[in-house]
Amino acid sequence: MGLFLAALFLFSIGTRANNSGVEASAFDQLKTLVGEWEGTSREGPVKITYTLVSNSSALMERMQRGSEPEMITMYSADGNHILVTHYCSAGNQPQMKSEVIMMTKPQKYSFSLVRVSGLKTEDEGHMIGLVLTILDKDHLTQEWKYQEKGKTGVDLFEYKRKPEKTATVVPAKY
């Protein structure tokens, strides 16, 4: 019995160490998005810029569709999850959390709503989910899930990295 408990203890330490490595590599993979991207949605052209902030502990996404106001989304690691706060141009702030990160190809991050602040009414439109897929180093998609007036919908964004020589933000080397 003692040998069994010792083996179980060593297995749990190894599993914990492996999970923390997955979390670190998942957030490190998100860091590779740093730079400028151009894309499309059903409403037309979209631009996003990713920047590392707070001593590289958070990834800031700045997004703008056409002439609409800019929106900011912040990503940060939290144990074996990644947290997201989206600062919507509508004035609300959905906070989402990833499922446990499992590194796959392509890199896929699924986020579900934890809470939302800043809603003026319960019917006001807001994000309830996000799926970010890194297809390769120069292509990514975002699937925004939202709710408005009790109905849900999806908006798909497809992006291509802007070449560094034309970008105004140069990806940092990490």
C-alpha cells in the first residue's frame, strides 16, 4: 500500500509539472501574435494589432473595423487557463476563461463567458464566447459568439499577418 501511495504521489507531481508547461507554452504561443494583422468579417475590413504589455504578462489586442471605435481585448495566463477581458466599443466588458489548454495543431483557444460588467440593460449586445485559432504563423481566425435581445449569433473574422516591412509595430523577438 505504501508503494502504491508513493507511486501515486510521484505521478501527481509529474502531471502537475506537465500541466504548468502546457499553460506556459499556450500563452507563449499567443505571444507569437505580436504585430499587425489585416482581415475581413461580414461587415468588411478589420485591423488588429497585438502588443505585449505589463512585462510580457499580458497580450493586448487592439481591433478596429472600418471607421468604428477601437476595441481592446486583454489576454493573460491563469493556471492552466487563459483569461480574456474584452473592452467593447458598446461600453461593456465581457470576461471569459479558456477551457483547460491542450496544445494541438492548429492552436485553438476556446473561451466562455464568466461574467460581463458595464451592461446598461440585460438585452444589450455582448460577447458570450470566443474561439481563436492560430492556423499558422501568418493566419488566424476569430469566431465571436454574442448575445443581443435574448438571441445568439456568431461573427467570423479571418486575418493575415501584415508583412513586417509595412507594419508600424514590429513583432518583438522572444
